[in-house]
Amino acid sequence: MSGNGGRLALTSRRLRGVDNLDEGRWRAVESRDVSAAGVFVYAVSTTGVYCRPGCGSRRPLRRNVEYFATASDAARAGYRACRRCQPDESQVSDPALASVISLCRQLEEADTAVDVGAFAAQCGYSERHLRRRFSQVLGVPVASYARAQRAERVRRALHSKVPVTQAIYEAGYGSSRAFYEHGAFRLGMAPGTYRAGGSGERIGFTSLSTPIGMILAASTARGVCAVRIGSDEAALERELAAEFPNAVLERDDDGLAELVRVLADAVRGEAEAALLPLDLEGTAFQMRVWEALRGVPSGCTLTYSEVAARIGAPRAVRAVGSACAANPAALVVPCHRVIRRDGSLGGYRWGLEAKEALLEAEGARRSP
């Protein structure tokens, strides 16, 4: 990331852990669930302190909470240990819980699949028992936790400027398809931050001229937060400022040069912009739609009803159309790949000519 906060260079974003991992963590914090103590620690940005689940201190606001796998991770991030619950001291006496914690650490570090059965046998448990206890403590199954950790490894790799494809394979995904299906980053600038007009955010932006018009792209340190298409660059900048009135907006052409390259290639049908990390905010339904669209490969299209079916809401065809129309990140969330059942283009926030040109460049065909 550049000094002004705008560098992307295929950087990552802080996204919600896949399979609602953070949901389970928050439930443990909120309910003071002592059974999760040792599995992770949580830090509170307003106090600078990190605690173990079950701590009797005043409950923090969720928006101020950050999660870490270990106490040492939280300490390296600049937080200090809570004097009340002493999360930096080992206090795990339950052998089964100790095995769950050990499995967590192994899943967090492994580049390849962990043999849970063999691991359970080493700990003196059946695989079924260990998996059940794991789900009880973490709130998600072993497979979900493993996927979340692979996604986190991609995030760290992208922060170090490793090429996207290399990051995907080094994180343990066998293919980019597997990444799309099981680990593609979810969407999520903190809702409170977004609602506050990006308060506290540093957003870098850049622009490029393309055959479909001027493109303005913006990114936080975590990922792309806006991609707009239009004919007037100044008007696009005003729209960005209106969307994030309280953020620090800074042009960063050099820092976002890699983002420009990917978007320019994507317009020509030569790159997959949907691999770029995102930092967006939307309703739960919008995010389901946008995430589904990120899995539609270049060269393929779906109908609005097919997208609705994919997200498990077959009757919500109009709502899918509305979510596409609300998409703030053209190309990165490829809503241009959604068409009507009769094969006509339907709508497109940035103009049907742009949509037609993108589909033509990608050699679009209907997905089976």
C-alpha cells in the first residue's frame, strides 16, 4: 500500500471470513462463551486491549472488534493483553478443547488439506467426535474453517504483491475455479464506516480511457470500493466524492497502476477483473447476488432468473435485477454477464452500449 493509502497492486481487503466465521466468533464474544477461550482472541480498537472469549469486561460494540487466531498475533498488531482475563496466558484444561485449538492452528498454517481423521487419532478421539466438538466451539465445521484460512492466506499473499494466480495456488487452492467456488472474497467495508460516508477511510482513485468510455476506479487498502463508467471524468469524480463524503480521497495513478492494467485488459476480454479483491457494502441480498456474479466466468452469461436460482431465491428475479443495477463496481462484479431469458441484454447501470461491447469482447455465450 502506498503512503497515501491508495495502492492496490492486486492488494487485498479485509473481508468477512467465509462461511460466517466471524459470525460465530461474535456470538462467542457477545455471549461470553468460555468454551471458545484459547481458540481465538478479540481486540477492541477503542481500548487497544485484546481479550479471550468469556472475558467479563464490558461488551464492546461489534464494529470495534477485530479477531486474531492467537494472543501473539494480537500483540504484533499493537494491542495489549487484558489484565482481567489474561489472554496471553494459557488456561486450557479441557483436553478435547486443546485438541480443537491445535487443529485450528494446523488449519491456519497448512498449505494442503489436513487429514482430520489421522489428527483425531493422534489426539485419542474419533474423527466424528472431534469434528462435532470443533463445530460446537467454532460455530462452523472444519471444512468451513479451512476455507476461511485459505482465503486469509490469499489476502496476505496479495498484500505482499504476489500475482493473483500465484497467491491462489500458494494458498492451497487447486485451481482458480476452486477459489471462486469456495474462497472468493466476500464483500464488506464495515457497515458503520460505509454509512458514515467512508469516515476514516483513505481512498485512492485513478482513471483510464477505454473503448467503452472513461472508467474511474477507487480502492481502500483492503480492495476495490468503486468502479464507474461514463463519458465525463469530472462527473465520475463528483459521484465518488458524493458516495464517500467523509473519506480522504486522493488520486493515486502510480499506486493503482496494476488495477488500471487489469481493468483495461478486462474491457478487451483479456483479463478477469472479478479476481480483484473487493471492499463493498450492500444489503445481505445484494452481497449474495454480487458474490454469485463473481463466479460467472468470462465468456458466459446467466439470466436474471438463473442468478436468482443460484442464490436460493428463485422468485426474487426482480430483486436480482435491482441488485445488478445497484452494483458499485463495474467489471469487478461482472453484472454485465446477466441477460434476459429471451437473450436480450436487459438493463445496465452504465449503458447498454457498454454492456454489449463487454459481452462481445468476452465472446459471450449462455452458460449451460
